[in-house]
Amino acid sequence: MRFPNRRCPAAMLTALCIMPALTQAQVTSEEKPTDEALELERIITSTSRAERALAREPASVSRVDGVEIERVAHTHVSELMYRVPGTWVTRNSGQEHLTAIRSPVLTGPGACGAFQFLEDGIPIRAAGFCNVNALFEVNTEQAGAVEVIRGPANALYGSNALHGTINVISRRPLDPPARQASLEAGPDRYWRGQVSGGGSQGNTDWRASATLTEDGGWRDDSGVSQQKLNTRIQHPLAGGELSWLFAGSWLDQDTAGFLEGFEAYRQRPTDNDNPEAFRKAEAQRLAARWDRGLASGWELEITPYLRRTDMDFLQHFLPGQPLEQNSQESLGLMNRLSYQGDRWWTQAGMDLEYTRSALSQYQDGEVDADNDFLRETRPPGAHYDYRVSAQHAAAYTQASRQLGERSTLEAGARLEYLNYDYRNRLEPGNRRDDGSECGFGGCLYTRPDDRSDSFTTTTLNLGLTRELGQDQALFTRLAQGYRAPQATELYRLQSGQTVADLDSEELDSVEAGLRGRLGILRYELAAYYMEKDNFIFRDSDGFNVSDGATRHRGIELDLRLPLSTEWSVALNASRARHTWAFDRTDGEPIERGDEISSAPRGLGSARLLWQPHNGRQIELAANYVGSHYLDNANERRYHGHTVFSLKASQALREDWWLHARVQNLSDRPHAERADFAFDEYRYFPGRDRSLFLALEYRR
């Protein structure tokens, strides 16, 4: 439902929303903010796998709760993650995305390994087998909460918890509402149905949530069909509680590719030069978590789990458009023993995992280009066909000790081992699949011979929290993070490279922060500095190497201000610099101190919320992405943008609600993602002004 008039005066709508707030900004004694708005002791679970007060956490952790998730009603996870400081999840085509947490937007075959994606504390992918679009496999739309650890995680999480960790927490069985159903409609044949219900039967609690989305696509020849399902069953067992957790997602997407040409997102945003592109992906996860309280403050938790994924997609962004097919199956076991005393809290655990995976790449025909080099070095036929099995084991301990009445010291260590066994199913080297040689020195795609690779890493962390009074706390933290090379970086080689002799990426981080409240203002301020070494990238010879280095520094702010019982303001902002710490003269030049591409210095979001006591709710939001370079030579730039949205809800009668959302309220042309590659400006355009309406039943 696009507005017919693209010049609709959005400023008038903004003024109508803000004017009442200005008249009620003075909080009277009869209109005190609610206790919930002032609550400093927010409870988080991601840093300890147990409930813990945020005020005592020596790390930067953000939590978006279920109420806010329902208010956002996001059609893409990027809309939700704008509400987290220092975090940018770009929206590509359909449900695809790229992630940045205290980092640039990282690209490349294994770049997604810099982030850990969890569901209920369990990694959604095996170590070494990340998915750059991992969050489309998770039902964030119906989550009970989403928690983000910015920077390296503590000892509970290992490889991939490098720049940040996102934990999607599913709804518990007895979380309100007990019954919920909604139907939403939007432009371009968009509709979404959601149902969720929970309850008890005897000593068993249960909940099931499902979302079904059909989107005709606002760009030409694009669209999405996706289904997601979560179930949770809890019941007593052997003196403890057993929780069964199932999650599944199924995606069928017609993908719209990059728009090429300087500021093409302004002139022809709906164009799609790759109408043949598609992605089909599915993922299922099953876990059984048993926890039992033992004597004298001890608790035991055991979590076995199974995972499988399967994906086919056309690599429309490569000459020749080869088809990739990949699949993974894994099983694991997480064990944790914890102790809570008067002044001590400690836990130790062991994680075990076995994975088997397969990947193939096949090109159907000749490269459609008047370029002999491309046609000769990217021949039709099979490029890759291999199997990898992996064994992963880790042991960790994390402990905190209260020092006096106001200070708490925390420390942790993790030892981790990852082994790959690779088996090639084609002829090794860089010949065609029929054994003939390519011209110009050989085919681009290169297959190593069978081999095994293993990586062992130890990481440490140390944190201190100091309460400055009843309402404020200071924290500081030193932490190490790492990620092992991903399987694709080791075995999906190019340009005649037969062995990728890679080291694990390592990151050292120091941060300090202050959180608390001043009167009715709740705030968190954090500053960080990080050094990353053994950065993995593809050099000018087309080889995967790990001799890069980067530096990351920034400051982040999160504010919540209740103006009255009806009005509140929220703001999160970050200012950062992400730079190279090495020089390279070959290929695309890199100079020490230059900014990394796709790394905005500024990110932010501001929201104004009105909640009168008549069943009405209106929120005006502004999301900001700052100017940033598109190339590592720092010669080309995207100017950035601010995009407004308006969300409104109205109770119609008991148990029934009407919701309306306007995305891109000012109808501003913008790019969700921009870069420069293959001598072309490339963009994923942002959607124009669009209206979505939903009818909801909840009880």
C-alpha cells in the first residue's frame, strides 16, 4: 500500500506526533514515570546462561524485549537491530543481510565467522560453518527477547564470538499473551500471518509460535515465501526441569541483485538486472535442555542438540552465475556446572560438537561476457564438490567474586580445539572437470587435495564492576576473542592456491562504561578499543591469507527517558573508526590508518513513544546511517541517510487490535547497502514509502 502522492507532507505528521510531547514534557507529581521505565536492574541471560542483573555485568550488553519486538513488527531483522548501539545489520535482497557489531560490514566467504548467532544460548550454526545470512534462519519476529553482546563474549562462547554475539530468546510457555494471532497486509502482494499460543496441561508447560510470510517483492522479478516455527515444551524430570526446543525455517526467495552505476538507487530503485537469481534455504534445530538445582547453591545443566541446514542459491554476483549447493548436519552437547554463593559465582563447562557438511558449485554455461579471460578461466561444469567433517571441543570457566560491598571482579578462560577433515570429490588442482586445462594459466576455481587442519586457541577475559551509588555503576573489561578459519576459507580456493595456510583471527579488546540513571533518565555509556590480527582476506594473487590487521575504536550511548506516564524518548548512538593496521601495495591498495570500507563513523536511532491510557500507541522513529567509504583506497563514498518510520496501534474492542506502520515516512531515496567492486558502484536500494496494516487478536 504505497501512498499515491510521493510528496506527502511527512513533516506535518512528525509535528503532530511531537507537539503533544512538548506540552507534557514537564513531569508533575501526579504523573510520575512507571517503575518499569526507571528499572535499572534489567535481567539478561546471554552472558551467563542464567538470569543476571545487567547492572552487575562488566560488558556492553543490550536487550530488546518482547514488547518492543511486537511494536517494531519488523519485516526484516535490520529494522529491529537499529535499536542496538554500535550495531548495523544491512538489508540486502529479500531476507538476506550482512552484520556489523563494533566493526565494518564484513564480507567474504568466512567474514560471518566474526559474529556468534545463538538461539536460547545455543549456536545456530556449527563452529567453522557460518552463514552470512544467519539471522533469516531464526524467528526473531516472535522472539521473547533479543540480546546483543557488543565486543568479544566471555568464556562461555568461543570461536565466532569475536566482534559480537546475538542471542535470540524464544518465548517461554507462560509468557503473555496466552493466545495471539494476527494477519498483516502491505504493498506488492505482501501478507504475513502469525499465531502463538501457550499453556499448561498437568505438569507440562508448552508454547508454539509460527509465522508465514508471502511477499511479491517491491523490485522487479523478486519475492519471498518463508515459514518459521518454534515450539517449547517444559516438564519436570529426575528432580530437575527438561525443556524441549524446536526451531525451523523454510525460505524460497527470488533474489534481486545489486543496482550498478553511480547513485542508481535514485534513478531506478525497482530495477533488477538478475531476474534469474534465487535462494532456497531451510534449517531445523532440536535441543533438550535439562537443569537441576543441587545442594548448597550448585546447579547442573546438560543440553544435547541436533541441527541440519540445506541451501541452494544462484551466485548472480559472479561471472557465469554458478549454482552453489551446501548442507550441514551436526550434533552437540553442552554441559555446565555452576555455583552461586554469598560472594562467589562461578561456572565451568565443556562443549562438544561433531559436524559433517557438503558443498558443490556448478556452472551451467559459458560466461556471458565479451571477455576472453573470464570465459576461459571460469568454464562451465563442476568447480567444487567436497565433504568436510569437523570435531569441536571446548572447556571453560567463568567466575566472579564480590570485593566488598560495591565492587565485583570477574575473570574467565576458554580452551578450544577445532579439527577439519576435508575430502575432495573432483580432480585436485585448477583444471576443468573433464581434466582439460584452462587458458591464461589455469582455471580460477582451485580444489585442494584431501587434507586435515586443526586449530587450538586459548582466550581470557577480566572485568571489574564498581557501584558508584544506588543508581550507577562503572565497569571496565579486558577480553580476547578469536575465530578459526571457516571451512570455505580453507578449501574453496582460487588462482592455483593449493593450500591455505591460515591462522585464527585474534582480537584484543579493552572497554570501559558507565550505566545507571540520573533522576528519570536511564543511560549507558561505553568506550572501546580493539586490535585484530591475523585478519583473513584474499590478496592480489587471489590467495586466502591471514596477515592482515585492523584497529577499532568507538563510543556508544543508550538513553531512555520517560517524560510522563504517557510519553517517553529513547536514543542510541555510536561514533567509531575502523581502520587498517597494515600496508598493501598490490591489487586494491591498503594504507595503514585508512578507514575500512562499509564502516560508517556514525550510527543511531531515536524514538518518541506516546502511550495514553485508551488503548492507543504511536511511535515515531528515525534510523541514521552515517557517511562511509565504499573502497579501501578511501576514494569513493556513500553520503549516508536518515529514514523515518511511524507505527500506530489502536484497541478496537476487548482482545482486538489494529496496527499500522509507515516505513520510510519521508519517502527518501537511500541505499540499504552500498559498495564499489569490479569498477562499479553497487547498491541495494531502500524501499520507498510503504504502508502496512495488521489486525491482531490477543488474550
